[in-house]
Amino acid sequence: MEVQTLTRRDRERLARSRAILDAALDTFAEKGYEGATLDEVAERAEFGKGTLYNYFPGGKEEILFALFDEVYDGVVRLTDNYFSDQLLGENATREVFRAYISRMISHFIDRLPNFLLLIKEAHRMVFGDQTESADYLFTQRERVAEALARPLQSAMDRGEIKPLDAHTVAHLVMGNIHGYLMFACPRNGGKSASADPEQGADFITTILFDGLLTDAQ
Amino acid sequence: MEVQTLTRRDRERLARSRAILDAALDTFAEKGYEGATLDEVAERAEFGKGTLYNYFPGGKEEILFALFDEVYDGVVRLTDNYFSDQLLGENATREVFRAYISRMISHFIDRLPNFLLLIKEAHRMVFGDQTESADYLFTQRERVAEALARPLQSAMDRGEIKPLDAHTVAHLVMGNIHGYLMFACPRNGGKSASADPEQGADFITTILFDGLLTDAQ
DNA sequence: GCGCGATGTGACCAATGGGTCATATTCTGA
DNA sequence: TCAGAATATGACCCATTGGTCACATCGCGC
């Protein structure tokens, strides 16, 4: 619109790269990384198979890791943005995190292929035998955990939540979001658009923040 | 030792079947289902590849589902046994569940391949495009959730924990156990025997039962 | 329009691995 | 000891698929 920082060629190249990644994300999410074929990715992207290698010389694996980058970046960005907007300490801690959880659930419901990629492939590769990939995914998971650990630590410092290890708590919170999504939108039978972010966030927050024990305990 | 209900042939056949399943479990857990080859399974079991088909005519897939059966049976059995031994209502609810969580963590630490099979393959197939497999795994997950939902419902009926949906809470608890294990024994770098069941159970119980909010809230 | 570099393409290649089967070996009962 | 059943085996088959490349096409500058 305003300043053209990219030539037309660069823009088109970017758009084609985008189309390939989108096609690959859908395919990998549906069939799994091993079950997906480059032929199908190429077909969905409306390119010949050879073209994929012009954009991703590393082939199937390079495409997969490019997708991981984007998916994790999205989660880290959402987390960072959310908590930098919140004036921590001014709003009720419980509500701040409840709304965060709701946003995360919405984020993945709107991007189910992202979620499926994490469930199907990332979790498998973290425990895979290729140390390189395992390290990469471990690092990405840590990035997310760190982004969430900061506001948690802050709340702990203010004495609003129990002084546990913020990093571990962050992993637990992320795990609960994933767990809720796995539970709430199971069967890709198609009709599972029913998961309600608010309801899920309420449920998780009630347990994680208030505890299962009755108040009268 | 006492009554021979099985002939020698049947016992030996069972033992060979066992050897094949053990070899397959290790291989699948390490390489993943798709990444594992029947040649390697056969080699680890010290059989020729053809022999596998004498015991599992359905081939690779039949072996995988036989493993799923065993893994899920183990978890359901542990859960049922544990809660049938506990005189619910006589012991402190919090401690009963804390000890259960500790047992589950121990169970999987002692059987890491079982855990890896669930993480790597079950989670992938629940969302897979083969409805048959997805249904099967969904049902197995429900069995576990049901076994845990019963004592939870019982505690709710006694007013000891909040009256939420027991089934959903059961899924959440299972998810937290899995989440802790994923966090606590990452990198199969070999040195990860450090996860402490008691510590993990304390951590999970503190958050799930007492809540993150400080008591003075 | 012309020429050349950039880009697209799909037939092709080679490796892989699940599954089969003819043959060899072992076990059982008489 | 022997016949026949049960079992073990691994060479073989072939469908699949990631990756390659010679060639076709396109588009931009002149």
C-alpha cells in the first residue's frame, strides 16, 4: 500500500511460498507428517512437485520445520502481546489468566491444523531419536513456557498465587489447554465446532486457580 | 505351577507372542509406528520376519493394536484396583488422589515405552483420518476416564470436591499426569530417570486440589 | 520481438519396507 | 523310526514415495 519494500517478484515469491506452507499444513495436520505425500501437498498448492523444491530445497523436512516455526511463533506472540497489554497487578490475577486461557483456546480452535500439527508431530518428535529435531522442538516449547512463566512469576512475587516454580506451572497450564482441546474437539468427524473457549477457560481456571477441594474444606 | 490349564505348546506359543509384543513395543516407542520396520521388530524378537505373521496375521497394524490393548488395560487395571482397595470416605480425599497420581507416574516411569506409545501414536491416531482406529482409541481413553470418574463422582457426592462434571475432571487429571511426564522426562537422552513420582504428585495435587491462588486470597 | 535467466513441471530413479510363500526344520504321536 | 502337522524363515515381490533433472515456459530488459 504505502512504501514498496518488496519488488513484485519478491511479493509473488512470498505468496507462493505461503500457498505451499498452507497446503502442507493442512495435509500434515490431516494425514500426519509421514502419512502425507509431497504429491498431495503439491496438488493442494496447485504446483508441480518439482516446484516445491524451488521454494524449500530441504524438501519435506524443511517444510515441516518452517511450519513449526510459524505455529510456535504464533503462540509466543499471542502470549507476549496479551500480557504486555495487561497491566498486571491492576486487574484481578485470576481473571487475567482466565481470559488468557480463553484466548489460547480460541486461537487453536480457529487454527485447528496448527493444533493438530503440535499434537501429532511435535509431541512425537520431542521424544524422537533424532537429537537435532528433539532439541529444536524442546527449545520451542521452552519459548512458550518462558513467555507464560514471566507473568506467573510476577503474580507470585506479588503474593497473588502460590510461590511454586513458575516455569513448571507454565508447562502445566499449557498442558491443560492442550488437554482441554484434545478432550473438547475430539473426533475430526467434522461436527466438532462445539468447543466453547469461555466454558473451557472457566473450567480450567476453576480447577487450577480455585482448586478441586470444596471451599468449606 | 499348580494346575496346568495350558499345554506346553500353548504356553510356548504365548511366550513367543509375548516376545514379539515386547520387541514391537520397544521398537515402536523408539522409532514411532511408521518409522519402525518389521525387520527390526523381528530382529529384536530374534525371529524371522515371516514368523511375525504366524502370530499376528494382521501384520504391523494388528501388533500395534494388541499393544494398545495391553497399555490401556494396564492403566484401567491400576486405576480400578487402586480405588477398590481404598475405603473411599474413610481416608482423606486429597491424599487418596495424591497417592493415585503418584502411582500413575510411577507406573509410566517404570514403563516408559508404554508412555511413549501413547504420546507418539495414540494421540496421533485419535485425530487420524481412519475413523475405525480413531473410534477404538477414543473408546480406550474413555475407559480410563470412566474408571477415574467413578471415585471422583463419589467424592463429589460426599461434598469433598467441587461438583463439576466428573468425567471432564477425570480427563483433566489424566492430562496432567501425561503433561507432567512429558515435562519431567523429556529428551530421551538417556539420563532422564530423575522424575520423582512423589514430587510430581505433590505438585499436581497442590495445584489441582488446593488451587494456585494463595490461601489468603 | 528477442534473448536469456528465472521458474515450473512431471516423468523418472532408487530406496524402502510391508507382506507372501515355497521350502526347511522341528515337534508330536504311534 | 516315521509320517504328517505345525512352525520358522528370508528371498522375493511390488506399491509407494522422496527427491532429481532435462526440458518447457515465462517474463523482463533492451
